[in-house]
Amino acid sequence: MSCSGCHQPHSQQVTYLCQHLIAAKQAGFNTAYDEESPDVLYPDAWCDKCLEVLMQQGEWNQIAEDFAAFSAHCSHCYHSARQANWRQDDAAYHQLVRDSFHYLQHKQADLIARHDLNQYDRWDWDQASEHLIFSLNGQQQLAAQVSFSGSISSKSNTWMWAWANTSLLSNIKAQSKALQQLGEANSFLALEAAIWPADETDGWEMTAVMAKHLNAIGAYRTKDDSGFTYMVIHSVSPLS
């Protein structure tokens, strides 16, 4: 089975879009909500015109479905359609990012001045305890209470919010859910969407927004074979 948009074989997650979203711009982007899977990465989506028909019909009956003419698409085409049709106040969004980055820069400078995180030769994080442990010469020196903000995949070049990552324990990602709620309240795509094309700078920006929103004292990033995990720091305690 191939994608209806790019006509390439489905090598990624399949989702369904209405016929109008593929070629349209600024047509609106409305998504389905599944109570059993509230954090699905690529929820089925339709434009504002389809939403009008749906509201008129009161359900997805034959008339509404025929008007929408849903077809299967790959995640790449989904990202493109969402970006082209999403409506938001870009000026307000960029101001939020600037203010948040400014906040984190000052907090980070103070954190480094008090606890030079760069001096340690090892880190270990534990999801269950929500702690990031810094060690030096085999001795644990510092414990930071953290909440994961999200991750950048070096394979897919995407950002995924922690709240959408099913491989994480619920406690370590719980506070990131507040950013989705902030995104929904302001219709900010980068905050509301579970996953989207991104680079390392985007990861820092999203973490900065989370840090400011939660009044965190700093942030940190760890690296592994698949990319980077970002987190905000709530408190720091010496261990020796």
C-alpha cells in the first residue's frame, strides 16, 4: 500500500487525511480525539470545510465521509499538510520562544555558577526517582530533580514531546503535559503536536518554553545513539 500523497510505500505510521488538506493552504487542521489513545502521534485530520459538514450532519455519516473522502498518508505527508494548514499567531509564538529562551539563559548561568555541571565526567538518569545523577571519578556528587521535556531523533530528525513517548514512565513525563495544554489554549503547533520535524535548536527552544512555564532552575540534555533527551531541572542537591 502506498501513500496517497507522495505515492511511496508506507514505511512509517499510516494516518488518514481529508482530500482537501493535501493541496490546500490555511484550510484549518482539525484532528480526531480517541479517549483510549489520547496521545496518538498522527491523529486523523480534516479541514474546516469538512468540520462544517460534520457539524451539520452531527456525525461521520455517509454524507460527511463522502465530502471528506479520507485517504491514507505517510507521516511525512502528514507533517507537510499540517504545517501548510495550521493556523496560529506566529508573532505571539515567537515572542513566547524568545521570552522563554531569555529566561533559561539567565537561569542556566546561575545554575552553572552554583553547580558547574560541566565538571562531571558521568551522568545517569533514573526515571523512577526523577533524578539525574552527576558523578566525578566514580563518585556520585550531585543529584538533580528533573522532568523530561522531549527528545530529538537523529534518525527521523523529529522532536517528540515527552508526554507522547510511550517508552517513558508516566512520572518523568507528566509535567510536559502542561505544554500540550498551553499549545491547545493558544493553538501553537509546536506545543500541541506530539511530534514534528525538528533539529537540536528546536529541542532547546521547547525545553526553554517548558522551563519558563514550570519555573525550572535550568535544563540539561543527554545523548545516546538515537539522538538527544532534553529535560528541565527543578532542584539540585549535593551528594557528598
